[in-house]
Amino acid sequence: MSAEPHPTLPPVRLPSDAELARDALVAPLFARAVRLARWAGPHTRVDTGGELAAAQLSEAAAALGFDAADEDGPALASQAWRVAVDTGLVDVADPDGAGDGEDGDEDYGTAVPGEDLALVTGGAPGEVLGLWLAALDTVLADAAVPDLDDLVDALDAGGEIDFDRLDWNPGREADFLDGVLANLYLLTVSGHGASDGPIPLPVLAASMVIPEDMGEPTDAVLEQVSDAMMRLDDQFRQLEPIGLVEFRPVDEALMAEADDEESAAAGSAPGPDSGPAAGEADDEDVSRYGLVRLTPLGLYGIRARMLEAGVTAPAVGALADKGADALLDAVSGYPEGAAHAEIEQWLAGRELPDAVAELLAAARGSDEGGPLRRLRCQQALAPAGPEAEQAVRAVLDDPELGGLARVWLSERGAADVPAPDGAMVFWLTVDTIAAQLAADGETAELPLLMRSLTEHHAGFFDQVWRVDHPATAYVLEAMGRMHPDKKAAKEARKAAFKARSRQG
């Protein structure tokens, strides 16, 4: 996969391999390929390259249950056969040129069920998914090829494809489709996909065409978005049968309306390049421009291709067998929901007292990532019950974890919780704000927290700049920018200067 998606992808939540394998086996195109592999035998004739002989396409279509009157049957059979050959479900032997041709037929090769066909019923889930990934590669390659009409139009006098006339570069088209799928993956795992509904096709097309720093798109750019949208409409129609996406195509009536309106009065009514992009269409209108969603199997497939290309694309649960240090370092960069899910799975396979002690030990550190590790550790401990208390009490005197431990014990009404001294209170304040800044940036809620902290501590800024925390100056500078009280913000900036001077 040659696309370059977002460098730090959020983790994806995937079903088990067994569930994904079941999804793969019922994907229409893959299921057809399996049926044709079982149908293949001594009667099967193939051309050079393994394609079914033209005369046998109708037989293959019948084997798939298509009626003779179904015009799409042979084409669907040909596609399924190609998948069967490419995945190893079928083994083919090309023509050897030794036929006598007495019946007037050209020489044909043979085809028989391949060894990998046995994996469909007898293989492990991972082996079934490996077959499906091979099928996906074939379908993606086909989806990047122009339609037949365009290819015929681009033939030169010698019967060769004139690529300049076609304006088609195979590598470029493959990269474009990879980029589209990477963007769709990112939108999905960022919370804008499966959980919030499908992605409108114009939005996906715009993500590939309109630069992030562009203001109002020009008419030329909008036309490019429209062209990309129609390309994607054709490509997603091809990708849906392999189980990669759920897709609602562009309403053909809408396209006819747009053509009629353009002929009658250019620009008098919204076309595919102006309707949803204008932000005024209702949900029904947007759906007419096409909607797409990656299936769980699709998420698995695109993630597998990203991993193969060297992209870091984590999955929830992948850290279950790692140490607490690896867990906290990783989830520090996750969205909060994904971090909770990962921590839950990590805790599920461990004895809680030992796991809590390991988490607390991993949360220590004066490095830049320390505050956020402690925040994730605190979130991990939130659901823990009384069995965690001993491990938490063990760090009450720790300068970095003592405040966290006191908060946890107090929230549970524990007895004999020592009151923190002033130094610990201010250190915990700096650590908390630093963690919030690292987790979510300068959010609208953070100024309210800053106001609450400063109002509850007299002389807050006279004392906090002395806190021996590596993020003290950084936190005070943020308070100088964000504190809702102008006087307090000015005091924060002065305190930040003192902290910087103290730190040298």
C-alpha cells in the first residue's frame, strides 16, 4: 500500500479472527470463487493466463446459480474465477501447444481445485483471512483499471492501449485508491466512521483533492472533486462484493437530473460538485451522492495492507501480553475511549494487585511523557476495587505517585489517608494540567480547571513557580494564555518567567 496516511493512527477495534474469517467466507465474491474452485475439474478449459475459456463462462455462471437470462452472470463468473486462480483456490496449467486441433478448437490448459481450497473448511481463521487478503489484492487491482468502454476508446491502430490518450497511469491509480482507503480508515478509527454513520462520498473525494490549507474551493477544484466522486462510485461498487465496504452508490436519477439541468441552465441547481459540498443538503440529499463505510473485515484488510507497507496501525488488544510500561507509553497517544478499551483488555488477563503495582511503577518518570502516563494510570485504576488498595497505599510516600494514590483512596472512602503537604498539592496540580495539555491540547474545559485551582489556593502563583516539576514553566505559560481572569493570566506569565529562570 503506497499511500501515506496520518503518521500516528488511532487504534482500531476488531472482532476476533474467527468472526472475521466467517465474514470473509460469506463475502459474495469470495464465496463465488470457492464455489468455482469446487466446480473445477477435468472438464474445465482455460486460456493462457488461466482465464476460463469463453465457451465455459455460461457453465461457470450456471454453477454459481445464475439464470441463462442473467446478462451479468458470465462477467461475475469470470471475476470470481480470476479470484479463485489468484488466491490458489484453483491450480491451472497453461496450454502446452501440443493439441492436434482436429475439432477446430484452439489448445486449452487445464484447471483443478488447488491445495489451498482445503483451508476454506479445514484451515485456521488466520489462514482463511490470508486467502481473503489475496482475493482483496486482486479486486483492488481490478478496481484501479478504467472501465471497458474507456479501454476500447483508447486502443490505437495496432490494437494496443494508448495510455496517453486514456490518461491512465496504473501506479498513479493504485496510489489514489490506496490513499482513498487510508483516508476512509482514518475517518473510521478516529470516530467518524462506523460509530457515527457512513462517510458521504463527496467528503471522501474532497479529502483526496482539496488541500487542507485551501479556503473556498475554486470551480476547477470542485469539478475535480466531482470527477473523483464518480471514480470512487465505480470503484466502491467493485469493492463491496469482496466484503470490504458497505456502499450506497450515487443515485443514478440524480446524475440524470444533473445532466438535464446542466443542459437547460448551467449552474441553476446543485449538481454532484455543489450539493453536499455547499453544506445545505439534508440527510436524504447527502445519501443520494453516495455513502460508504468500511466493514469490520474491511478495517482488518486495510490495516493489514498498512502494516505490510510499514505503517504503524495499532489494534486494541495488541498490548495484552506486553508490560505496563509498553501499555502506558502506547495508550498515552490513544483517544480516551480506545485507551480505556486497551487497558481493560490488559487488566483482564492479570491478577489485579500485581497489575496495579506494575502500572504504578510504569507511571513514574520525569520525562516529557510522564504526566500523561500518570493520567492513563489513574484512569486504569478507576474501576479497581478493594483488592487494589494495598498496592496503591504502597506508593503514598512516592513524590510522583503519592498525590494520585491519595485521590484514589479518598474517592473510595478509605480510612487513614494522610493529608498531602503543600509541595505535593502543587506538584500534583502541575502534573495534572500538563497531562491534560498532552492528552487533549488547549480545550475549552481547561481554563475552567485553571480558574478552580487558582481560586482554591491563596497565593497560587507565588508558590507554584518553585515546584520541582519539569513541566512547571510550560504549564504556567499555558495558564498565561488560557486563564479566563486577565489578572491571574498576567500573574501566570510572571511566574512562568521565574520558573524558566530557576530551571536555568
